[in-house]
Amino acid sequence: MPRQESAEFPTAGHVVDYLRAYEQRYDLPVVRPVRAQEVRRAGERLAVQTGVAERLARHVMSATGTWDCPPCPTSRGRAEFAGRQLHTVHHPSAG
């Protein structure tokens, strides 16, 4: 995401505009609003159960919090999760 001029952290509008353009550029099949009820291993994929359907994915992203106060949400099964969990602000290419 390009840096927002004269802003330490991007505003919500800047992030939304960037993500909207990204979805359109790559023709991503984004569905919203969706509330995930459960994420579990399903072979080589992750099964995401929603109130409407189950979707399979290679990666799951939980979009929550802000850049200057990055929360790490608690969830059932988190202690058993063997993968890597990091907030966007700690991603190697962030800022």
C-alpha cells in the first residue's frame, strides 16, 4: 500500500480505497459481510465455517484493530495453533 502523504498511519479511508482498488485489479471474489464462526485444518487447506457456508482457503486473515494499537485477538484453540500469527504492523514489508 502506498504511504499516505503527511500521515504517520494511514487513515481508514486511505486503506479502504487501496483495498477496493486491489480487489478490482486482481478480480478477487471478496464476499462481505461474513462472520467466521470457526477455522480448522482441512488437509492442506483451512476450512472456514460461516453462518452461510464453508469455504476452503490456504490463508486466513483476521482484519481487526488499528495500526497504532495492534491487538492480538484471543480465540478458542489459539494455544494449540502451530502456525505463525502476526499483526499487519509487524509484517516484514510494513512501513
